Amino acid sequence: MAYMPAGRQLGRAIVLAAAIAAAATPALAQESLQASRWDEAIRMPEAPDLNPDPHIVEIELEARVEPFEVEPGLIVDAWTYNGMIPGPMIRVNVGDRLIVHFTNSLPDPSTIHYHGLRIPIAMDGVPGYSQDPVKPGESFTYDYVVPDAGIFWYHPHVMSAMQVGFGLYGAFWVEDPAEAETVAVEDELVILLSDMAVNKQGELEDPNSGGSAGMAFGREGNHVLVNGKKTPQLLARSGAPQRWHIINAAKSRYYKLDLGAGFTFTRIGGDGGLLEYSVEEDFLVLGVGERADVIITPRGASGEELMLRSQLHDRGYGSTELRSIQDLVAITITDQPEYAGSPLPEVQLTIVPYSAEGTIRREMELTLDQDAITKRFEYGFDKVPYWKARPILADLGDTQIWTINNTTPWSHPLHLHGFFFMVLDENEEPVRPYEWKDTVDVPFKETRRLLVRFGERPGTWLFHCHILDHAAGGLLTAVHLALPIEDFKPFGAGAH
Ligand code: C2O
Ligand code: CU
């Protein structure tokens, strides 16, 4: 618990004490099994909480240009929150009220979108539907109650291919104190994966490089970062479990995580909290915007090194050629005695899928076309790019099944704002283990089916590809929920 701020530690201790008193059973050990500075080189600073109320987290985020060292000797003028890449981690307990005082000191307008959070539309950070863009020199206060536990993230929603590419993103960790007993892994780490494009002159790459073909592919950065660092170090005690909360915050890059032969990931959670039950995976594929909650158990002799790598993942035409496997985290086994604790409790959760009764069905095609005259590529839902799009209509209480057919040569990680969905199999049964998602990969030339329910919170909620170039290139629409169609304002440039 060394890295917890005192207030949080106390909060958790009180909750635990209450739980223990109520259950009158002995508590599980809640002590770190790791060496004292095991995560020092990788852990992200948290945004300081300015509010003394234990159930209110109040922070300041300033977007500003600051020098950032991509690797030793390579310094770029990056776009940062509070001077850091990633921005400071937002860390709250589920049910807390979060207040974010956002100041924009960038040369361009910006906003903050809280990816995956089921919050009111006015807090969603989308210009035109949630708020006006926050102009340079202006401020905006976000203020809401955090509804779900899990690992989320935040980023701008104005020209996001550029702004995220330049460094604006941060982790958002929502803890459920009850998981101290149901998951019972004390050593937790948040891992935010991203990349940055730096050109030969040592400056941030032009976000329009490669023109419309660059957009169609989705521009990847040439420097892969883990919590803002290149291949940071992590210490591990052999045999001791660690719980990792992983976020793919890159703007186009997929990751296929691999711990090497003999090691697996016990995946216990995804985008929207814990799974129905855990699954063992050799590789963990994360599309852009997706998250995973996993338990890993490094093993080895003292001084041995394990490497967390990203293997090549085929996300479509040209995506694996001339690419290399990336080293992400170098894990060194400490000289502590091998840990041989009792097995961890099985993670089990009752998740009740939305009933598919009375569902409204929608079919959508993801399309890529080239203009006969300008030769420019244009993505769309059913051949309609966002600037001409009409929204998907929904009423409060609707359950909808969306069948999404990707006709394009590239995969698209589609993200729905404000609501969770379930992925359905070919028989329209929710995929087991059940899990709540807000971002789903629709691989090239494949079809995915989603079950989504719009229970509350009228508004215009975006649905778009999280390869941010693809969104800018047209692959963006919205759900216009419980609002008259006459009120629909066409998507403005920059809403992505
Ligand atoms: Cu992560 Cu529309 O965003
Ligand atoms: Cu896409």
C-alpha cells in the first residue's frame, strides 16, 4: 500500500474494517508480497485530491505544451496534462463524486472525454453535444458521480487523432473496495500503452502525414510507450500474483501481449469491470480503446528477466509487414523467497445480460470508398461519412441488436459513448464469460453483433472507430437517444 495517498488508505481501511466487523470472519492478508520499490520505475503519478471529503475527489488538469523526453536525448514539444505523459492518473472509488477543474493552455480548443464512463451527456466532453469546446485560455469544470468500477481513461474529443497523438491521455482507475476480498491481489499496477510519432527532424510528426492513404490505414507512432516510458523496469517476486489494469490508449496501434512461453494471463475483467468468471489466455489482444484486468504470476530464479512483449497483430492490409515485435516491460525476478501462498479465490460475478426480447435490429456496414475525382478515401457507416450522417435513433428503454459488417480491408475498434453492451455470437447468444464492453474490435471482413440497451440519460452519444484517424476520415456516427430528430445537429468538424 506504500503508494496510496494517506486519505485513500484510510478510506479503504475503514471500509474493510466495516466489512470484517459485519462478516465476523478473519480478513484476508492485505499486504504487498513484492519488494518495497517493485513498481517505482513504472507507476504513474496520481492527480492530487484537493478535497478533504473522503467521497469527493477534486483535481486540476491543465492541458499545456511541455517538453517530453521520448527516449534519452530525444525531446519533443508534446501536448500534456499537467506537464506529464500520460496525464496524472485519476484514482477514485466507485460511487465517489469526481470534480475536474480543466484549464486549456493549448494553442487549440480541447475538451476531456471520460472513455467508458456512464455519466450524463453534459459531462461526456463531445463538442456540439456535451459542451462547447474549451478555447485556449478557458476553463471548464466536470463534476459527476462515478458509476462503475473498472479501468477507464480520459482524452480530448477535439481533433483527437492529433491531440491524443501528441500526448493527451491519462488513466482513470475506479476501484471497488470489495475487490480486496473477492479478487484479493494486493499488488496492483495500471499499465497504459500508447505510442508517439516523431519524424527525422526530431519533431512530432505532422498528424496528416501520408494524406488520405495515411488516414485510411491509421497512423501509428514509431515510439511505443508504457506509462510514458520505453520498456520500463518492474520487479517481481517469483510466484507472487500481480494484478494489472491495462489500457490501450494508442491512436491506431493494436497490442498482442505476450509474457513468453509458459506464462498466461488470467483475464478477470475487461472494459466495464469484472467478468462473469476468469479465463486463461496465452495472448491478450487489445484493440485501440479496449482495456483488460488480468492477474499474472511471474516465476523464475533470482535475477532472471521476463519480457512483456507485443507480438505482431494483423489488423488488415499492410499492418504486419516491416513491423517488429515490441518489448514493453522488463520484469526482473527479485531474490525474495518464492511465494507459495494459498490459491486465489475464483473470481465469480453474476452478470445478467439484457433481455433480447422486443429488440430493435439494425444492420450497419463499415465502408471505405475513394472519391472518383479527388481520389480521397472516405470511411462511413453504410457509405455515409460523419459529416453527412443521420444518427441512429433510440428511445429510453430500447434494447437493440446491431449487426456490424466490416467490408473494409482494416479492422475497426468501435466505441460507444455512455453505455455498455455485450457482444453476441452467431446464434445471438452473449459471448461467455459475460462481460460489459464499450469498445469492440470488428476485424476486417468480419461481422460482429452487439446487444445494447439505452436505459437512461437522453442525449446524442457518439459511436465511432477508435482508430482516431478513421473517425476523422468519416467512421463516426451517434445514437440520438430520446430526443426529437429535429433537434439533431449535424456533426461539426472537430467533434472527433
Ligand atoms: Cu475514447 Cu469517443 O472516445
Ligand atoms: Cu477504424
